[in-house]
Amino acid sequence: MITLKNIWKIYDTGKIKVDALRGVDLTIEEGEFVSIIGASGSGKSTMMNILGCLDRPTKGKYHLHEHSVDTFDEDQLAKIRNKNVGFVFQTFNLVPRVTAFHNVELPLIYGKYKSKERKVKVNNALARVGLSDRMDHKPNELSGGQKQRVAIARALVNNPSIILADEPTGNLDSKTTIEIMNIFKKLNDEGVTVIIVTHELDIALMTNRQITFKDGEIIKDEEIFAGKLEVKE
């Protein structure tokens, strides 16, 4: 599904050049549950932007579903991003003045889906995250965990092949963190490729593969076992 070969990302301010990524090679197969971990400045956020087609490498090859996305222009990147990647962020990024239903519906409106099809897709997405009974609530009427469920449903609504989550539990307590991670695991069990970017080892250990970045390079890539996580009362 994802293949990166000799990926470099160099930020050039004119006065100084920063090698954010240094010759990264990485393959992620369809259906994997992966964490990308590292300290601030390790390169993990830059890698997230490249994986999500939000940015392009300075040099190197990136293939996503057989597409050479490193050669794509901005319009082409937007199209493949909208079709293949669902994003989940630490701060939820919900529109405060509209309901959960309408927050999840927004990508479909931009995609020019008809109203009847939008309704079916939104209902299905909210059901997958266990939030059908909160679809008429606005974000200020939801808990942090419920807001993140809405964000996950929004990421799912276009049926992307990849969910890319950036610090998705950073604003949540430990109990809610486990609940959200179990949702990601359930989605992965259903066939969705899930990639979580985090600086927290505890979160990385809840995935099945941990990729560790340091100074723009992968220093460790290992398979780990993560069963269903139990929420302790």
C-alpha cells in the first residue's frame, strides 16, 4: 500500500538548512495497525505530512496504491488525499456551531454527494464509532471522548483505505484514551489501515507495529502484540 524509498525532507530558510527526514525507507502493508513514535523534532510529524499527502518530499520516491505521489502537483495530491486518507487530530477540529451529524457530513458536501447518500454515509460512520445517539448534539454538548469519536467518524465517512491520526489521545484522560484506541483497533480489525503518530510510548504499545524516529531517521521498526485493551473502572 505505502512504499517510501530514500525520502528526504529539507527545510531551507535561506540562512540554514534543516534535514527533517534523512533517507527514510518504509513500507506499510494494507491492514496494518502502526504507530510512529519519537520526540519533538524527531521527524515524525514531517513523516505524517508526507504520508498524508499534505506535503511532498524534497527527494525520494513515495508510492501510495501504485501512484507515484512524490511527482504529483497540489491538485493531484488533494484528490488522492481526499480519496484515500482520513485524518484525526488531537484538537478534534470540529465546527462548534453545527451538530455531530453535520460535522461528519462536511467532507461529503465538499465531495458533492447527494443528500440521501450523505445521510446514509453519515449514519453508518457514526454507528461505527458508537455515537448514533449523539448525532444531533453540538460539540459543546459532548465529552472529549465523544468529540474524538465524531472526528473519527468524519475521517471514516468517505471510506478511506488509511486513517492517519496525529496525537489522537493527547487531550483525553487515560480511560477515554483506551476507549478511543479500542475504536482504532476495531476499525483495523475491519480492514482499515491505521497509522498513529505519537510521542507517547504507552500509545505506541497499543498498536501492532512500532516505528521509532530520531533525528529524521528510523532507528527501530518492530512488530509488537496488542490485544483488546480493558478499561479499568
